[in-house]
Amino acid sequence: METLSRKQEIIVVASRLFKERGYNAVSMRDIAQEMGIKAASLYNHISGKQELLSTLILEVAREFTFGMNRVVKEEVSSIEKITQVIELHIDITVNFSEGLAALNNDWMHLEATDLEGFVKMREDYEENFRIILKQGIEAGEIQSHHPEVMLFSILSTLRTLYVWYQKRGKLDVNLLKKDMVAVLLHGIVPPK
Amino acid sequence: METLSRKQEIIVVASRLFKERGYNAVSMRDIAQEMGIKAASLYNHISGKQELLSTLILEVAREFTFGMNRVVKEEVSSIEKITQVIELHIDITVNFSEGLAALNNDWMHLEATDLEGFVKMREDYEENFRIILKQGIEAGEIQSHHPEVMLFSILSTLRTLYVWYQKRGKLDVNLLKKDMVAVLLHGIVPPK
DNA sequence: AATTCTAACTAACAAGCGTTAGTTTTGTGT
DNA sequence: ACACAAAACTAACGCTTGTTAGTTAGAATT
């Protein structure tokens, strides 16, 4: 078990509070109290509240971008790529669940270049997903109707996963992957 | 076209700002400025900021509860019930998209009895959905594996719909209903 | 014409915000 | 024992927050 630096400890505490109450409802004094120190002392380790947010969000966003770029390059079927994207989301959910909450709920409170960078990454990610779907349709692997609805449905499910994952108390990751792939690819109605 | 009371006008303005920035990032002065008056003047019409939030959220929450209770009572197949729930969500998304944003993002900033009431309604709603799925499984209309994943996937998609609905610029509602039902029930892979 | 109502205003309050400056304590290596 | 750095402290800053009190202008009602 690696020991966390004081700065990392602060980020962990902040991410927990951000997840529970949202960025704007958490004060520096709240974070300090949770760590057993005074608010001013936080500034020995971090440059400000904004750094906490951008550190959390951008770390996770880069993880998504990196993972998606890896999947796109693979030489496999579209179905397999979508499967890998689903698994990517689940892995990130398990490993970065606190940061994911900030990314989903508080990204609009990023400032300047951080905000621009995040929006760009998000758009690119979505566009890559869209291309994968399109290729799958052309190859006949995926239904040709309403591709935008599919894209939106899958992404919505994956993005909300972090809420459920902890409420249900740490499900088995590999089983969850299998189930999610099954439901998202084949729906809920049994084949005739 | 019915004319809005001053109070209703305030609620409309507030809901728009809440959706864009979140409850805590919007001040009473922001709302007042958007209406062309001073913050103190708002208090001639409303009791406080909290009233704006609870009015918005509870109105939508009651709409969900009412709609779900109606669907549950119907004497139709489970598949048909799920279809109706999907349509219910889409109707509410179209008619209450601003309040829906507050409900999704800022419900935790409700206070006391409003918060309790909301959580209760949400749990009941989810439980009703779970029961519908269960009945469908018992009747053989729905796949028997991973019912919790199905529930979570469908609900996630429906709850996030309001974000997409306006980004895509007012799609045709009936077409959207058809497409959503198709994707959520049958997935994205064509039948063999 | 006098009164009441509506909806705005100005001014101010106490509390909380993020952050800075300067100081003191604590722990570590020489 | 001494020096140095890390990490805490106290005190305060300027600003914003939600909200209240008291007042005023105009419209509607009597």
C-alpha cells in the first residue's frame, strides 16, 4: 500500500465531498475540517479550490481519451470495439468513481483553458463512438435505424454507472461487464 | 396563450439559470438581473430561494409519480407497460425540461420534508419499475438474466434524455418514442 | 377623491466565501 | 544541539451570499 502525499489526501477528501454535495456547496473550510486542519493550511499543499476540481476531472478525462484512442486503433469488428468501450467505462468507474462524479456534475465549473480542453475531449470522445457505430452499421453488424438514439442510450447508461456501482456495493467487475454488454447490445426482450 | 403571473415568470427564469449553472452557482441577484429588477424585489413574490427549487423539483416528481401509478394500474402486458413508462418519460422531458434538470442535478439541495418526500417518491418509482420488470420475466416476455442491469440501463437513459432532447433541437416526439422503445427493448444488434 | 394593493426601490444586515500574510509548531537530518 | 523545511496556526482582507426593513410610485378599487 503506497502512502499518499498530503496533497493527494486533500484531493481524496475533496472528491468525496464534491461527490456528495457538489463543487459549489463544498467550502475550503469544509474540506479542511474533514482533514482536521484549518482552511488556510490547505494552501501549503494546493494552489486553490479550482486546482482540486481540474485535477480530479482532467485525470479522468485523459483516462477516457487514452482508452478510446486505444480501442479505435484495434483491428477488430465494431461489435468488439463497442464491447471494449463498455469495458473501458466500467474499469474507469471502478478505479476513479470519485473523479467521475465531479466530471459528470461539475465540469461546467472548470475555468478557461481547463474548460475548453475538457469540452474538446468530450466532443472527440463522442465523435469516435459515433464513427464506431457508423462503421458497424455499414458492415451490417449493427441495426441501421436511429444510430443517434443508440449512441445516446449507451453513453447515458455508461456515464451514470458510477452512481449505481457503489449503491449496489461493489459488484463483481467481470460479471458486470458481461451483463452490461448483453443488455446494451441485445436489449431486454428475448430473441424469437 | 395564458399570461404568466410574476411568480411564474421568476420560476421560469430561475429554472433556466439552474439548468445552466446549478442551484448553488446561481444567486438571487443573478435571477433578479435576468428579470430586470433588484434582488430584494423578488421577495414580493416568493418566500426565498429554496421555494424556487422545491417548486420546480416537486412539480416534476409528482408528474412522474402520477404517471407511474397510472401505468401500473393498466391491464396490459409488461412490455406494453414498459413502453408506456418510456413514453411517459419522453412526455415529461418535452414539457418540463427545465424542472427535470433541477430534479436530476440539485435534488440533494432540497431541505427537510421536501428532501424526504422527494427521496421517497424516487424510491417508490424505482420499485414500481422493478416490479413491472419482474412480472415481465415471470411471464416470459423479458429475458431472465440481470434484471437490475436492465432497470439501471433503461432508467439512466430516460433520466438523461432531457440533455439530448434540446441539444438535438426539438426532434419529433412520436418518432423519438418509437426509436427509444426499439433501442431499449431490442438493443442495437439486428436479430439473426 | 381617498384608499388599498401591487411591485418596484434603497439600504443594510450577519454570515460565509476563497484567499493572503505573517507566525509558530513539528519533525528530520547533521 | 542546531538548522532547515514542512505543515500547521491566527488574523484578517475584500467580496458575495440570502434575506429583511422601510419606503415609494403607480394602478385599481371604493
